[in-house]
Amino acid sequence: MDRSREEEVIRNYQKGEKMMILLFAQWCINHDLDPVAIYKEAYPYQEKNKELVDAMELTVPKKESNYIDSETLLEVLSLYGNDDLAFVVSDLISRRKLK
């Protein structure tokens, strides 16, 4: 793989990762949950996540958002290696019966 192709793959991954973070943040808003608090529960030793803060600025009020399926969110989190966050979200879904 040449250098420009590698850079394109990296850029596409990063764009997808940003979409995953936005999807997570909007899902939280749609369920009246605090994305920052949930992220902190999953990753307690991590500094503030700049991408999450940026994504929070792009979320819309719950009534303006499209429905986000919980299973889809879990799949996307796992796809990007956010297994700890997926575990916390899964636990929230189980405890609160979020659909």
C-alpha cells in the first residue's frame, strides 16, 4: 500500500470514529443521559475527551433527532474498539430497559 493510500485509510477511519462519537452522544441525549458521565464511567482514568466535547456541540435536542437503535450503537462502539464503553452502555440498556 502506498503512502497516500495509507493516509486516506487513516482519514476515513478518523471520520468514522468521529461519527461513532457523535452517534454515542446523540443516543445519550435521546435517552436523557449525560454522555460525558457515561464516557467517564467507561474510561475513568482518561482525560477529557476532546472529540466527545466537539461532538456534543453537534448534537440536537431529543425531539429533533432521528431514532438511534441501541443495538446499532453497541455494534458501532465495538467496531471501533470501544469495548469498555459498549459494556457500560449495554449495562445501562439492561438496567433502564432502553430501546
